[in-house]
Amino acid sequence: MNYTLLTGATSDIGKNIAQVLSLKQNLILSGRNLNKLEETLKSLPNPKSHKLLTINLKDISSIRDSISCLLNGGGV
């Protein structure tokens, strides 16, 4: 299964992009705030088709760990 990574998925623009893309693609919604990511996910028409990735792109060390967790079956 292929996924599209959407960074900034909790902002107004990011949420709108997620709404449009979620109709035809499986998404990995990325952002710093898990609660806001969950809100975005719940607003999509097919929330079970997508994954969440809590990550701070300013923190290099957290990126590797977060992506590794997601690829190894983690994520919400």
C-alpha cells in the first residue's frame, strides 16, 4: 500500500490539503501535536486508511526514531 506524507497536517492549509488528498490517497499525517493530528484524522471521510506521525522536523534526532517506529508497525 502506498502512502503520501503530508507535513503540517494540523494547520488550516494542511487540514484542507488532507481533506482533498484523502479522497484518493492514503496519507501519513505529520505534525508536532498529537491531539491536533488526531482531530485532523477524525475530520477525514475515511480515517482508518491513514496513519499519524508525530514529529518535530527541527529535532533531527527525533526524525529517525519516529520514522523507524512508523515503518516497523508503530503509529496510530
